Amino acid sequence: MLSDILYVLIRLLVLPGFTFLLACALLFQWIDRRTIARLQARVGPPWYQPLADLVKLLTKESILPAEADLPICTALPLVSLAAVLTAAVYVPVGGHTTYSFEGDLIVVLFLLSLPALFYFLAGWVSVGVYSVVGGSRSLLQYFSYEVPFLMALSAPAILTGSWSISRIVGQQATATWTVFVQPLGFLLALVGLIGKLKRVPFDIPKAKSEVVGGPLTEFSGRKLALWHLTVDIQTVVGVFLLVNMFLGGSDLGPLSSLPLAGLMDALGFGLKALVMLLTLSVTSVLYARLRIDQLADLGWRVLAPLGMLQLAVTMLIGAV
Amino acid sequence: MTRVTIPIGPQHPLLKEPLSFMLTAEGERVVDSVLRLGYVHRGIERLAEERSWVQNVHLLERVCGICSHIHTTTYCQGVEALLELEVPPRAQMIRTLMCELERIHSHLLWLGVLAENVGFTTIFMYSWRDREMVLDIMEDLSGGRIAHAVNIIGGVRIDPDAEQLDSIRRGLDKLQQQVDTLLDVVQHERSLRVRTQHVGRTTKELVRRHCVVGPVARAVGIDEDIRRDAPYAAYDRLSFKVITESGGDVWATALVRVRETSESLSLCHQILDQLDPGDVATRAGRRVPAGEVVSRAEAPRGEVIYYIRSAGTDKPARLKIRTPTLPALSLLGEQLRDIKLADVPVVLSGVDLCIACADR
Amino acid sequence: MLNRLVQWARRRSPWVLHYNSGGCNGCDIEILDLLTPRYDVERLGILKEASPRHADILLCTGPVTRQSRDRLRRIYEQMPAPKWVVAVGTCATSGGVFRGSYNMLGGIDQVIPVDLYIPGCPPRPEVIIEGLARLLATIDVPEDKPPRDAAEPPAEQLKSVAADEGEASDDGD
């Protein structure tokens, strides 16, 4: 009994729970910043930089404008962080799933989209002009990328006939990786993820030269630290999710049958996650920021129809 | 739709210098703007009346940190005209060399700022990295990266030797390759073009009405350049093209500026090849005979005008500076009307404001 | 132990905010230059932030003009503690070449307390980095107090401190 509780606690708090995610988040942020710096002919921050930033922000004074709604402003970053952490519980890592049930994909997608809404709210309740403009931008952006993203991620589920992430992963090990069947869906999901994480070229809600810091302009100290952490963990979960849905999870093809299966699983999964992360980093070096109307055009005229096409093709194949 | 007032400045990541815009926006559309200046007003014109002719060279170099050399050049030319001084040809050449190096520095800096404002950090990093090469050359020549203190009344302070000239040539050649790359990027990079083409579009009439000068005017096809139209320093002995475009949008001004950089590099090579031997300065007296003079020069941003009046003492009786940013600000008032909020940084970059110059 | 960690973090993660209160651009472009490939201060964890609320160090350039004064003070007050102010350039240090003008208050320390002066017209990026490194080396979180109390006194107090200092140096001139 006691050992059961202990077991659950360890899974939730250490591996693959909070501690593991935190480590991944900091590591990913460092790899990301370092890659971007290298591509821009710079050196970039040392490996401990994300940790130093986090600790520093956590111990700074936290002030808000007098007109801001203090309880909500305090709650929002916490709730967002909780949402992405909960989502992480259902995403398999290296072939291991903490919790899994039929339909967990939908829960994960829902939880992953929550921070965007809270981000908008954060801008709204912290009342600064830039916050409000940034907030409304983030909402507009949300409607542009979310639909294609959802369609792209539904396609593998329809293909497999299951809404459980671990089943979709398992299916890919026996057949082939989804990315080879649905390259278009993979691209859409990638673009959607970039939008979700508000990275260049979709960093519209927090565009420095237009709206200063966007919805987070007025946040400081601990609250800001939690917001940053939310985005970092969202990055980790998003990357893990895409690896699971499209790149076959920890499956390494013929190499999977080698001895030390557990190690190979971890290695395969880590490698794929790294590739995904590097793709994100490289993308953000290559583009200028889009305008919000250009993004809406892209979202509704290009991405959404493509998503529908992907879905339709998948359904047709399923029917045949 | 409800109207919001969005303040831009005086502290805003978009601005490197303090000025303040109150933008009235309906959603993402800016309908009107109110400009407030004066944050950088240091009273330089008044200060200049209290300082001697020689001290003023030092003071006027600090009107603006980006185009510091052009200010001292214009001032010294004016004073030299009042003194009826013959400036040695070598000094004229070195002055011109610094002017062109400064133009390269200013234009590369501008490209970086534009890129940063549209969220393209990579181009910002690359163009500023290349700018370091010009700064190195200028430092090698004068000892200063930003403030060069090259001009003195009657000539220049520096006299580069053959070895220095060779190293400058090597630096310029390296820079030429980088500028070609940057031109290629500006011409062909999709996402940069999407953000700058058809944005901040001006017309010839608008430019004329607001008396806008420099790259912005040349981007609508107005073929004007003080270097060619009213040659000063050594420009009458050098050959160069005045770059014009017809688009009138921010993209066109970017093309003008990057091409001008290329042209400046070729000017530098010409100067290095034709550099006359001889003195670099003539002695100037402490007192300047009474009279008045207007001195003009082509700064990286357009025409700079100095009006100088002497009462025959060791100080100017009146010094008036007109910089290209003044008409640009007036044009900006029209440009920041009925545009998208996200285009504001692009339009602002396009006219290349230098508030330190305008406020003085 | 915890205080050691906080001290370590604060020394390695200084986010800066830049405000030009009336300078000529010279120092400003050298500060921007810090971010670019040759100097790349992200190596030291320095990021240039856009909002005063996110920043730890205020990099001030230029002398303070009358019109800039209130804004400078306001930006300083918007920053969360602990915070530091660095005056970059001769003008920010003393008013420099513009001293004596009718629109000038003098250096940054006439308005807000300054922790570090970096003279030079303009100071080279290397010098600014060296100055920042020295400032960071002085950041302490005393062992006997929790980090939160070790922070600077609240803004109201600081304002009065600033006013006192301003008057004091006025007398000195």
C-alpha cells in the first residue's frame, strides 16, 4: 500500500514527472538559445543559464500595477503551469507512460491549449496598454494556429483508430512512422506548435518592437518566472507529443531489437526530441515576424484547408 | 470600435532614443499619432555660442553619435569659408574618406535596426557583425570607434601611413563581400520582403511637400545628392552613382541604403588610390572675421545644413543646425495614419530618425 | 545555502534595460553592440529586456534633460527590487560636454541613485562589459537574512534617498 503511494509519488514528482520535466525544460531552453546563438555567429549562454534565470526571477520582488487584479494575476501563471504539467503526465516518454487511457490525446490537446487562453487573460487583467493589445493578439493568433494543429494531430489518431497516445505509438512500431504516411500533417503540426509556443515567425503577441513584452509586460519576479517555466515545459511537452505522434516514439526500427532495450528506447526518444527541438531553433533564426493579418491569412487560407485535406485523405484511406 | 491610445516611448524597445508617440488605434489599425519631441534637447546651439570656435568642434561632434563626423565636417567647412582658408587636398581626401566610412557604418546599423524591428534578429546580428569591420577601420585611422575627432578647423588631425592604407584596403575588400551578401538578402529574403514591401509608401509629392531629403527621397526616385549637386570636400574629384529607386516603400529605402553602402566602398577605394601627399592641415587663427555662411553636406540620412554667423570674435554669434530628421518627422505624421500597428516599427525604421540630431 | 544559490543566480542572470535620457546615440549604439556577435553578452547571461518590470540593471546613457527627468525616475521605480543602475558614458556620469546648458540637470545621479559609473565618450563595449562584470561581482546576498529581506529598500524610500543625493551633489558643485 505504502509502496504503491510512494511509487505514484515518484512517478509524478521525479521520473517522468516534475523533476524530469523541469530538467528537460531547462536543458531544452539552453539547447535552443545556444543553437540560435551559434547560427547567429554568437557564442550563447553557458549551460546553467536557464537555471540562474529561473532562480533569480523566483527571488525578485513581484510588483503589479495598482489597477491589476492581484488574485487572478497570481493564479494565472500557476494554473497555466499546472495545465502543462498535467498534460505531461499523459504523454509517453521513451516508451513509458505514467497514465494512459483511451482518449488521453484529447485531454493533452485541451490542456496544451489552455495556457494560450490564460496568456490572453493575463494581458487583460494586468491592464497595461501593451498587455491588452498583446493579449488580444494572442487570442487572434490562437484561432489561426489551433485549428490546423488539432486537425493535424487528429489524423494519426483516425489512422490508428485510437485516441490513446500510447496506442498510436505502439501502432507505429509495428507499421511505419506516421511522418512517412502523413508528411503534410507533420508539417502542419510543426507550424502549429511554433504558433503555440509563440516562436519566430509567430512571436506576434510578444513582439518587442510593437507591444514591448505583450501580455507579460507588467509581470515581474515569481509570476514572470512561472510564465517562463510554463512556456519551457510547454515546449518539452509539445516536442514529446510530436515525437510520439509522428516519429514513432522511441521506436528505432531494426535497432530496437538490440540488447539493453530500455537504454535504446531512451536514446531513440531523446535523439528524436533533439532533432525536433533543433528544427524549432533553426526555424526561428530563418524568418522575420509575420503581421497578425498575414498570420490569419496563412492560418485560414493555407493551413486550415491543408489540414482538412489531410483529414479527408486519412478518412478515405480508413474507409477503403 | 473603441479607440485605445498606445504610447510609444520615451522608453520603448523600438526606439534607441527617447521620443514619444501617442498612437490612437482602433484594434490593430492606427488612425492617428501625436508626436512629442524634446527629450534629447541639450541646447547645443546655445552652448555653441558660449564656446570658442575650436571648442565647438568637440561639442558638435556630440550632436549625434552615429553621424558625428559629418557634423564636424559641415561646421569646419563653414568656418574655413569664413576664414577663407585653403584646406590641403590630402586633408580634404581624408575628410571624405571618413564621411564615406561613416555612411557605411550608419547604413549597416540601420539595416540591423530595421531587421530587429521586424523581428528578424539574425540579420540584425549579421549586419552589426559586418559593421564592426568599418568601426575597426575608423578606429585604426582615428583612435575612436564612434567619436573620431578627425576634423579640426583647417584640415584633419590624422595622417595615415602606407601600411594603414593597405590594411584599410584589405578591410574594405572583406566588407564588400559581406555587403553583397546583405544586398542579396534584402533583395530576395521572402519574410523580410513581406514585411517591408508596400509598407510606409510615400510619393514624390509627399516627399516634396515635407522637404524630405536623403535615402527616403531617393527611394521615390528624386535624384538628389549634395555630394554630386554641390560638391564639398573632395567629392568633385571622385566618381560615383547616386542610387535611386522608384518604389517609395521601406523596402526601396533599404535597397537604396544597401546599394549606397556598396557605392561608398568604391568611393573609399578611389580615395585610397588618389590620396595626395602633403600636409593635412593649415593653421587657423583664433578669431573668425565677421560674416555669415551656409554650409551643406550629405549625411547618411540626407542633407545637413549649418548656418554660422561670426561677429569677428573667438566665438560664433549664432549657429543653426538643420538635420534631415526634421522633415522626416513631419512626413512621419502623415505616414502614421491609417496603417497597421505592426507596421509602425517598419515605417519608423524606414525614415531612419535621428532624434539626437533633430532635438540637439 | 539558499542564499548562496540566490547570489549565484543574481550574479549570472543580469537582465538589463536601456534608457537614453538625453544622450547623443554614441553610447546607445555601443550598448546595442554588446548584443552582437563580437561581444555577445548573452555569454554572461545578460539579456536586453524591453519592460522595466523584467529588468535587473538599468543602463542609463546621456545627461538628464529636464523633460527626461520624470520618465527616468518612473522607469527606475517600475523596476522590481533588487535593482542596480549603471551610468554609461561621460554625460551620464557628470553631464559631460553639455554641462552648463539651460536644459541639463547633469548626470544620472542627479535623479536616481547610481551604483556604477562607466566614463568614456563613448566607452568601448569592452569597458562596459568590464564595468558590468565588476558590478556583478559586488552583488551579495547576506547569509543571515533571507534573500527577500536582503533586497533593497522599497521605492518610496529610494525616491527620498535620490532627492537627498541630488541636493547633496548640487551643493558640492
